[in-house]
Amino acid sequence: MTSSEFGHLVRRWRDRATPDAVGLPPGRRRRAAGLRREELAGLAAISADYLTRLEQGRATSPSAQVVESLARALRLSDAERDLLFRVAGHAPPGQGVVRSHLAPSVQRVLDRLAGTPVCVYDASWTLVVANAPYDALMGETSTWQGLERNAVWRHLVGPGSRAVSTPAEQARLEAQLVADLRLTVSRYPDDPALGRLVHDLAALSPRFVELWDSSEPDLDQEMTRHKIIEHPAVGRITLDCDTLVVALDDLRLMVYTAEPGTEDAERLALAIVLGTQTLVS
């Protein structure tokens, strides 16, 4: 397949996608029903210039991450997504590997939570997508690459998160994440990317090795629902964090909310306003 064929497909599906179907306002003075190039680029977290070069066949060999982002932004079906991977020169993720594709129905759920901090992790605890309110609350995620996108790495090796926890709570979270990752490996034993993730974590973190080799991982305790977030602009916010599992796709949706009418709800609303204004400025 040629780069021009990839660009043709992206352009055709961009023309097909209406703003309301992807959670955008229709706007005024729209010449066509489809998405503008800048809109698709924003949804896929790539530059408009790069998207232009892709569509015109002047940029070749887009990464699998870019292909996945475009498929998600365009709300492609599984069959269309697989075709886009093949045209880009990548093998489509197949059976027996951790899924990161958001079905259009799941994406519609996210669209309806556009004002609520939400992020989606795959079964390996690698971040698939986070919305603007989540970034406003927890910090910008769009620049994360590779291991930076994995929650196990972030808590055992990297910078952690804005969530405040005691040493005991942090230790329990680490144990729960590693135990869950062990279960994921048992479900996807032939996934090469998952194998590389475990290898890299073991090379970087003695704590990971200790937990991974534990003969009795703690699977009984659920991850805590209540989170205290240390926000740099508005201070501490106590929130409920509910993890919703999309069983067919093995995805985790993490939704952050506050009880209406409380000071925490006001602080959360302020954090979102401040963060999203900064993001779009």
C-alpha cells in the first residue's frame, strides 16, 4: 500500500465524520458536513501540518500510535481500523493481544462525560486516552510516550500522580496494580508488547520484581474509591474515583466526581475551568 492510499482513506473518513458524531459543536460557516483538518488533528493529538502531509501522501510510515489515534478520533469500526493499520504498513492488533481501541459506543459515553474528568486505561494499565477535564485536574497527558503512559511504571519508577496517599496506601496501590498486571499476562500470554512491558518494569524497578515474584498477590482489596488530589492552583480536592470496566474490550474507565454542593465540587469546577482555559489558549 502507498502513503497516498492512507491519506485518501483518512480524508474520506474525515469528510464522513460529522462534528456532532465526534462530540464537537457544529459551528457556523461550515462548508461541508465533515470535520475540518484542525478538528481531526486536535482529536487525534497530532499537528494539523502533520495531518495535512499524511492526507497528501507527503508523510510516510505513520506510527501505530498515530494510526490508533486517528482511528479513535474518526470513530472507525473494528474492520475500518484494521484496514487503516494495513494501509499504514502495520499488522492490525489481533486476537490474544491487549486491546486499546475504543468502540464508537464507548467513545459516545466519553462524549457525554465531556465536562467530567475521565481517563481510559487498557488491561496493562497503559493510558489510552484522557479528556481535557482530566488533564486539567491531574496534569497534561498528551505528551506522554512509551512507558510514561503506563500507570504501573508511573507509580513504581516515574513521578507518580497528583493523588495524595500515605506510605501504606501507596504500597497497597502498587501491589494491586502489579497483581492486576499479572492477571492480564495470564489472559494474554502471547502479547509481545505486554511481555516487553513486564521485562522493562523488571529491569527498572526492584519493587516491581518483589511484587511480581510474590507467591500470594493481594487480589482481595479493591482500589480505593476516594482520592485526594493536590492541585497546584486550587489546593486539595477530595473526590470519588470510580473505575468502570468495559468487559468486551477489557478497558478501564476512571471517572472523577465530587458530591454536588460541596467545597470539593467547587474546587473541581474551578480546576477544570482554569485547566481547560490554559489548554485552549
